[in-house]
Amino acid sequence: MPAREFNMLTSDDLVTGEAVALDLPPAGLGSRIASGIIDVVATIGTLVVLAIIIGVAATHADPALADAMLILTTVLVFVVVPTTLETLTRGRSLGKLALGLRTVRDDAGPISFQHALIRSLVGFVEVYAFFGAPAFLSALVSGRGKRLGDYAAGTYVVRSRVALSLPHPPPMPPHLAGWAARADITSLPTGLALAVRQYLGRLPTLDPASRVRVGTRLAEQVSEHVAPLPPRGTAPEDFLAAVVAARRDRDLARLRRQDDARRRLTSRA
């Protein structure tokens, strides 16, 4: 496999701050267009309804007041509402909710108010002022389907209805079983645990240099949750496999004890 930084990741993997590949591919152009159509129809429909209400209410009002209300409504519909919706839903509009999409930062983190605002402002120009032509052309040539608003905000859209697939839990390396039984191994943070599982599952696909580099990096993070450390000279992948296997066995034993206690309590009731 060609040497790349964090080689087990593909170009379609999302990488969180803990360097975890979540395998959420960028949304396709067709789903982006369908989502955009839903959003445009909802936005234009809302604008028309509000414009009719304002027109009826302002029949006998000052024309200047009616114009100001119309401008305010336009800003509300095209900027305030989509910005607020994407901020509160962490990157989802009506169209994205319907099609299982969401907007994330380029580093795969959740978007903030600033990202949503920039997307809405640029989106008004590229989608409504120019009838979506700039957005379509930009998404067509972008490897991640990014429209101009995505480039300006540092975001892109992913498919969120994809099940996270994890490899089968690794077995305990026999030569580390004794050490693991005596070691104090605390629960790993979710992101780190997923990163270790994915690394161990993709070992056969890694070239030797990447295998050592990534394994050493993960082993350094995991060592903060382990005492004492394994014997000197232990390979990073063996250390990681032992930690994952030990935590799995201990968690299973804890769950069995809880089930036994629950059954005893319910049998006495």
C-alpha cells in the first residue's frame, strides 16, 4: 500500500480529532441536488406565504413600512432560518434530514454557527441569485461535491445513514496474557478505542513503515490508560491487541455479574 499519512484511511474516510476513520463517504451529486431542491422548494414556499401575509396586512399601511417588512422577511427566510436550522441540527437542513445527509467541517467535526452563516450567505448568491449554476458546477468538479459555500466555510456534506463497520475483536496475544491479567487497564475513550480497533483490523493492508508509525502513535496514547506498561520490546500491535482483548473480557465479566445480580434481585421479588 502506498505510504501515506495514516495509511489505513481511504480518501472517503472521515477522520475525527482522535484520528478515527468513521467511513462516512461524501454525499453524491444526485443526493446533493435532491436535497437542495427540497430546501429551495421549502424556502420559496415559505417566502411566498409570508409575502402574501405581509401584502394583506400592509394593504392600508405605509408603503415604506411594507417594503421594510418584505426585506426583513427575505433576510429571515434566506439567511436566518437556514443558519439557525443547520446550527441547531448540527449540519442538517430539511432536505438533508429527508435524504440522510449532514454538513460537517473539513476535519469531520460538527459545524458551528459561523459555518452555517457563511454557507447561507454564499448560498443565497450561488443558489438563488444565479439559479444554482455556480453550486452545480462547483459540486461537479469537486472530489467531495463541495459547492462554493462549502469552500468558503470549510465544510462538505456527507451521508450519515451509513453503519459503522468494525473488524472482529482481536484475540489476546498469548505471550501478553499474564501481563494483561495483572495490569490496571482503564476504559479507553471511545474515539481512541475505535481507532485501535480499526488499526488492528487493517494491519494486513498496511506497509511495514506505516504499520510501525501508526501503531507506535496509538500505543503512546493507549499507554496513558495502562499501568504497568508491557515488557520492553513488545510490538505496538501486540500491546494494542492485548489491551483491547483485556478490556473486552473485563467488560463482559462485569456485564455478566450485573446480569446475575439482576436475576437474583428479580427472583426474590
